[in-house]
Amino acid sequence: MVCIICKNPMVYYFSKTFTEFDLTNVDYYKCSNCGFVASKTHSMMSVENWESLNFKAHSYYNSIDNNPNNQPPPYMEQALMLHIMRKHEIIPSENWLDWGSGEAKLAKILYHWFDQKLTCFDKYIEPEINPLRGGVPSGFKYDVIINSAVFEHVTVRATLDEINDCVSEKGVLAIHTLVREEIPSDKDWFYLLPVHCSFHTNKSMDILFKEWGYKSSTYCPNAKMWMFFKFKKGQIADKVNDINKMIGFKYLFLKDGFMDYWK
């Protein structure tokens, strides 16, 4: 098995047995270079089986209130962060796309509370508002691409590149996923869900960050979201400092390169 991030060999890491959605034994492999961990079992599924697994799992989880396996991203905190960065002219104010939006929960919050329109696209779920039907038109770019809770569901590098390819020359990429210094070989780790198949380290994310041409990044612990920029941090450092000073604590962390917040 070859790593989809750095193309280095992956070695067997551990296995977990599931009893849900016709998924049984899953084998996880670890990259010998960047530490990225992926499920070989998921990567070998046909497109039809992968889509069926996602449909069964999400339909079940969404039907149960307070399901611990279906904790949504902090959409309100993400909307607030995006609004603050827009108001301080750190990110463009228009031409936004949520790639992998699901039911468009973030778009609803942004529109209702912050009067911000967010176009929505999802390959498997029809967004309830502002849907982009038929996919992103070839060559069309967006100034803000938001990607919340998608990277952990990706089995091929082409999908990651497809997301980034939608970012305009002056655009920024916002990402919400779990990133650690090292992925644990623990079959009881909370993040091992039937539809989670890719697990990113600081090094694997840094590789993507550099290959895609980004120069600096912010991380907001409240929103659990990174923002990737195509310029050095000096261009927005004063604005980030102003935000942190006004809020009264370090709301945004900024650095040149990938912000490896979770050590």
C-alpha cells in the first residue's frame, strides 16, 4: 500500500473489527515517512460499496438523538470565525464554496446569523440551501473554499487535489479535520468510525500545504479549523493581533507554514 500524501510505502499498523453496516475486519496501514494512517480495507472497496456504507452509516447516525458517533463539527464557532476574519478583511467577502457541505448546516448558520451566502456542494447529499448541482464547473474557482469533516472520509489523493483545485489564485482554504503529531494504534480510539478511513498527522498536512503552494496558516481552537493562505504571515499579522486583543485571548494562532497546533 502506498501513501496518498507522500507516495512512500505504508506498513500494517493494526486492525479493528466492526459489527455495523456489513463492515467487519478493517486493516489500518501507516506511512513510513509522514505517519499518515489509512484503511486498506476502505481503499479497496468499490465505489458502489463505499457509497452504500456512507449512506447506511449516516442515515442511522442521523436518526438517533445525541449519538456519540455523530458529533457534528462546531458549525456555529466556525461561522463566527469566518465572519470575524471577513470583517477584518483577512479573507475575501464573496465567492465562497462549502465543498462536502452535507445538509448545509454551516451555510444556514452563516446566512441566518451573519448574512453571508455560502454555495454548497456535496457528492452524496443534496444540500438544503444554495446547492451547486452537477459539481464545480471545470476551471471555475472560489475565493474561499470551506471543507468541514471531509478529509477523514477520503480514500484517494485525487479527491484532495480536486478540493484544492477549486481555490482561486488569491483564495484561501479552510479545513476542519482531526490532525495529530502521531496517530495511535488503538482499536478503541474514538475517531475510528465505520466511515473514517484517513487520519492525518502534522507532517502529512504540512506536505499537502507545501505541495499546494500555501505560505502561512491560522488555526482557531474554538472553531477547530485551519485557514491556509498563499502569502506570508506578515500580510495579516497585525489584523490577527487586533482580533486576539479585542477578544481578550489568543483566538487565532498564526505562523508561516502549516500551524501544527496539536502536538
